[in-house]
Amino acid sequence: MPTHQSVGDGLVGWMRHRHEVYLRRQAGEPWPWPADPILQRYHFCNVYRELDRVTLWVRTHIREPYSESPHLWLLLVAARFFNEPSALASLLGARVLPVTVDDDYSAARLDAVAAGWRAAGHRLFRGAYMVRSRYGVPKGQYVAEVLQGAWAARAVVAPRLRGTLAEATHCLAQLHGLAGFMAYEVVTDLRHTAWLAQAPDLNTYANIGPGAVRGLNRVAQRPVGQGLGQGRALAEAVALLPVVQAAWPSGWPGLELRDIEHSLCEYDKYERARASRASLRRYRPQTSALQEAVPCGSSSPAT
């Protein structure tokens, strides 16, 4: 494993080891899969976001069955806010999320179903994405209101989600409650649908978050906390892509810019754990795919 910050031994080394963990698990090898004690001990998301369990659930239960829905984008906004498969299944089953062209949306109806689910003792949200509601307002009610605002703007928003990743992210980020991070998560889901599958900026645009900036600083051997503007950070991530691709095993799936942004954040988390400067969730092997479903973020599993 990496012992210093460099592209070859640092970022690429971490990415390769992390994907090897996934491959060994998929091959049915018994745990512990990684030799590295940090990968054994803590939760990290996959190199490929598409392999994370909540994303797999979203693909199977939302992206694919509702691929023709004019409201697919709103379903994905809801999916990333709740990020809990069982809660999402309940909301879809209660038909409180619009699917067909004739469906409507009611924040009060969604809030009532969500509140009932929570009152029954079920988990409503997962904690990987920080959703801060207004003071004193239950999170479920707040998310229902955010979706109401998005629904009200659908005639303007939906047509702008079929061009470039950059435009789609900027458009969604203008909606109340989304901002850049959540907007980009939804756009990343749309990238794997007909809406944005042919976007011309798949490898030239990404929303570079704070964790990815720290990862870039580690690769460049700068002070970890040094600020980078979005333009500079994006340019550095774009420049990294072919370097990492050149060192990537030929038999593995190809890498896109999102994979670089995504991995820079996790690499920073790994280095903080290696230096004993991070408090991360411990990894424990589990057996239920639904229970294990955790998206990429600050506490994702190394599975």
C-alpha cells in the first residue's frame, strides 16, 4: 500500500487495492479480503460508484423500471435525499412519487407516508449525505418540501437535464435544497440513463468537492488544506484521468472523470485514517444486501 503521496503509489495504488477488495468479495473469498489493515478496519466506497449497493438498488428499482418516465429525474432526487432502499420502496409502493405523465405530487402525502414509515420503527434516511432541514422541521417534511419546489419547476428543469453534465448540475443546483453536491449526485445517476448517457463532457466535467480537493493536494504534495478554485481543481482532475487510466489493469472496466473525483475523496479519507487523524465507521462483514446498502460518502463500506 502507499507509503507516500504520489500518483503511482498513492492514488492509483489505493484505487487498485480498493477494487481488488471488491473483486475478491465477488469471487466468494472469505473475509478479510484486503491485506491492508486500514481497508480491513474502515468503510470505503467502491472505485466505481455504480458498484455501491444503494446505487445498485437505485439502478434496479428506479433507473431501469422508470427509464421512460418524464419524472425520472425527480425520482432520482428523492432517491439521493432518502438514500435508504427500504424507505424508497415504501414511497414507490404508496405511489406518492410521480411516475407517469398524469401523476401529480403532494408534499403532504409524501410526508405522511414517510412519517408513518418512521413511526413504525423503520429507517427513513441514511447518513452518508448530510441533509440539513430548517430548524425545528422534521427531515422528512423538509425533503418533501424540497421535492415540491423541484416539482413546481419541472417545466423549466427537465429540458435542461438532457445536454451536458455541467448544465444539468448547474440547473439542479439552483433548486432549493440541492446545491452543487446533491445536484451532481443526481446528475451522475442520470449519466447512466438515456438522459445524459451521451453527454459530451463525461470526462471534462465533475463537481470537485472538498474531499476531492484534499485528495488533489495530497497527490500534488501540497498542504492538505490548501484551497483550490473549482476551475483549477477540475483542470487537475482532468489531467489526472489519463495518468490513472494508463496505470489501470486492462481487464478492468474503464475509468471516467467521475471515478477520479470519487476516488480522490476516498483516498484522502484513507490517508487521514493512515495518519490516525480520522474517525471513521468500522467495517463489519454483513449478509443482507438491503442492510448493507450504503452510498458513497463519508461512511461507505469496503465491500
